[in-house]
Amino acid sequence: MTKTAKVAISTSVLLWALERSGRASVVKRKFPKLSQWLRGESMPTLKQLEDLAKATYTPLGYFFLPEPPVEQLPVPYFRTINNQPMRPFSPELIDTVQMMKLRQYWMRDYLIEEGQEPLSFVNSAKLEDDPRQVARNIRNTLGLEEEWAASQRNWTEALRKLQIKMEDIGIIVVVNSIVGNNTRRKLNPTEFRGFVLIDEYAPLVFVNGADGKAAQMFTLAHELAHVWFGISAAFDLRDLQPADDETEKICNIVAAEFLVPEHKFHEVWIHVSDESEPFQLLARHFKVSELVVARRALDLGYITKEEFIEFYKDYQAKERLVTQDSEGGNFYAIQNMRVGRRFAKAVVCAVREGKLLYNDAYRLTGLYGKAFERYAEILGFGGLL
């Protein structure tokens, strides 16, 4: 079939692709004949269909189906129940999960070829285990003391230390607010805060960088619990509340205990509960955000759910006023989070050793040509190309 050949497409598939993309108005301006295609008055050429697929973030093959496909995530999706109806998964979420699975598959094969043994902590806990013991095991494996965060200057430094410690034990950590490096494709934190892909060689955790920094710490801790229980999942953790699912509830308990041990919280609460800003004082002590300690106060019965929700909304409003774009700054420094420093080093090593073609490295990292070369230099690998 030539690029100029006309292609018959299903109107229902075309409508579905437009709605799925969330860019219907933009696409209509780009394709003046779209209305004719929708009415069946004319057909697009193969070249026009290829362009339409790119514009709507739709796999080209879907346009040859008689009916819209039912897309599913390759991992369970846990959603905190509220009054909003469940919407189809966005192409941004689906594409991001697929991209991370591709990276994980490659990393697994690479590590096995390098002779690495399976990671013993993956799937090492059971849901019926004491959450406090699971939290202790996580801290011990990471090489962290019970009040590890308190030794950091602030909670943002504590967040970065946690990310580094996770990478050090073999977890691929990715934080991104967009699909790859495409700034036009933003990730929606109300759809998902993160997801976990379990593998005994290359477990991967993804944090939606569009979410507030304060919530990202809890998301990471929640994901650590998933790794220990060996359960892949995506989740929205709306208001930091778990879905009505046993796994999600227990992961939240473990996450809270990992960040703010119950007995330590009791000790400090006695001294700050009568203060005007108790959460601020608790946050300073534990080096976590006020949001996390407020969530812990709810868990332990010191405040009601209504009080927490009110605090949460006020905190979010304040954070939006003062937060700068977390994806701004040096492009190559950002790649440590978007690609994952552990993963990126493995890719560059494989290229240097002749085990991976440059084109495959470009595809895995989303960095091409000089951009890949420059990032490799920053990682400490000069003169690759």
C-alpha cells in the first residue's frame, strides 16, 4: 500500500481516538478534512492516517479495527473511591507503563547476563505479616536508622536520600511529570500518583512528578511496600487514602510506619499537640512533609478524617502557590530522574561493552545522538560515540 492510497476507517474508532487523546480541538485544526472522514464523505490517505495516529497518540494498527479496542493496563489499577465515574485510562498512562516495562525487560536480561542473583527482598513479606516488622525490614535493607530522615536538613533532602538508597539496593526509580521527554504530554496526578512493576531482578517504581513534592515521599514509601509484598500495581492514592483493597490498605500502613514509626509519633505528639502548628513541628522533627505527619495523625486517631481532608486541601492550595516547576533546570540533571540513574548507567555500560546498539540505547532512554553522548559523559562515561 502506497502512502497516497486511501484507507477506509471506522467512524467509531476515529471518534474514540479523538476522545482518548484529549486533543480533539487541536487535531481538528490540524486535519481540515477530519469532519468529512467522520461523516464518511471521504477517506484519509495512509500518510494522513499515520500523521493522525501521531497526533492522537494512537497506535496506527488501531485504525484498521472495526470497533474501538478495550485498552487495559498490564498491571492492576487501584483507585480511591469517590463520586467521580471511572474514565478510560489516558494514553499518557498507558504509554508510560509500556515504556517502563520495556526498560524493565531489558534491565532484567542485562542483569541476568551479568550474573546478578535475584534480589532477596522482592516478595519477601506476606500481607498477614506485622506492618511494623515489614517497615523495619525495609529500613534495614536500605541501611536506614529508625529516624533516618531526622538527620537530614529538610524533608526534600530526605526524599532524595530515599531515592538514592532505593537505587543502591537494586530498585529502578523513575520520577517524571511527562511522557518520556515530550513536554506536550503531561501526566495527570489525579489519574495516578505512581505505579510499581515487580521483578526479582529489576523492580521498578514510577512516581508521577506532576504530583506535589510533599506527596511524593509517601508514594515512594507506598511503592516500597509493594516491592516487599511482590505486587505490581498502579494507584491514585487520592487524598493519600488507599483504595478499598486489602493490599493497598496494608501498603499504606507499612508506608506510614516506615516514614513515621508509631511509638516515636506518640512520644513527640505529647509535646506538640497543644501548639498552634503541631503538624509543622512534627514535620520538622521527622523531616517529612506536614502532609505526611497529618496523614499519620489520622492513622493513629489523633484527628478525624474530616479534619485531615480540610488540612489536605489547604496544604495543596498553599503548595500550588509556592511550588516551582520541578521539571525545570538542567536538562541532563533531570534525566537522572526521568530515565533513572541506575538504569541509565546500565544502558551506557552495555553500549560501551558492545552489548547494546546505539539505536536501541536511544530508544530505551529517549535520548538521541549528541544528547545521549552528553548524558553519558555526565554519568562518567566519556568518548562513547
